Amino acid sequence: MKSDVSETGNAPIVVTSARPTVVERYTGYVPPFDVKSEVEKMVATVPTKFLVGLDEIVLTDTAGLPRKIRRGVTKSRKKKIRMIEAQGLYHPAWNNRPAWIEIFVDSALRNWERGWWLKSQMYRDGLIGDVLFHEIGHHIHFVVQPEHREREDVADEWKVRLSRNYSRQAHPLFGAVLRALRFLSGPFLMMLIRKSARIEFEKGLISRAELEERKQKSKEL
């Protein structure tokens, strides 16, 4: 799939109003960092043509779900997933309500909330961005660029493209650091990245789209 994501290099990330509104609706949950601000910056890097019809991005927690829904299931890649374990949901337009995205922050950060790694913006971006860009990928697939393929695969491919676009704008020095490591370590680093990605893919921790992205990054170093 050819990407139409516009990459703007090191241009500053500017949040505008011509995008879905990011709102917080927690039920007693307190995020360990300013998730709303992070999400707004991420959304600001997505070309507006991919956000047409997307009204809201709701940051919430699983405790706020009605008990019946919390005990229910949803489907992903033809497999059932407990709603209490879901990290995000895309809701298409329905009954005069525009499309919106729901991100369960407590679930997305589960097992990572008290770690020192959350002090790193890049790590925080990875945890939240994986969920956000995947759900935006569903919107692109459903509304903007429909394809007759497995919807989770398409959403993952868009996640990779949108994440790459955001990373290049938010962390412009990271690529330079990787290239420096490549110069110092030679082909060893490239081999390590590919091997690590293959192991994660075989364990089901990353999708095929993410595997291919890791391979491509190792070639670009």
C-alpha cells in the first residue's frame, strides 16, 4: 500500500482545531503523565485528509465501562478478546453520531505505569502511539481508503506509517543516533534488529507490518 503520509522533517508540531477533539473521561483513574497533550501532538502530525469524519478521541479507562460490556468480548483477527483487555476501539459513524476513537489508557499502560521508563517521552509515545495510530488506521481504512483486506493488517500498516511520520518530527535526533551506532557496530546491529524483530513476530508481539518496518529500518541505518 502506497503511503500518502506527508513527512515534514524537523518542522515543529503544531496542534490546530481542524482535527478531532481529544477529551478525557476517566472514572477515578489518574494517568501517570499528561496523555492528552501527547495524543494531541500525535494527532497534529496526521494529514487532515485522513481525519475527515473523525469527531473525537476519548481517553478513558476500563473501569468506566458498564459491567456487562466489561465482561463482554470484541473481535480482532477473527479472535475474541475480552473487553477488559482492549486498549482501543474504533467506532464508525452511527445514528447521526460521527466516528470516534476510544483509548483505554489504563489498559495501554498496564504493567508499565510505575516503571522508570515512563520518564522517556519516546517510550511513552510508543505505548500510546501504538494504540492511537492503529485506531486511526481503522478510520482511514473504513472511511478514507477502503481495501478488501484483513482490516487489522491494514490498520497495522497505517500505524507503522503514521508512527514513522510522527517519530521523524518529534524525535529528529533519533535517526542520527541510530546511524552513528550503525557506523560503530557495522552489520552486527542490523542483524540484531532483524533477529529481535523476528522473535517478537513469532511470539505474536508485533504484526507483520511492524516486522517489515524493523527490517526496513535496519537497511536504512
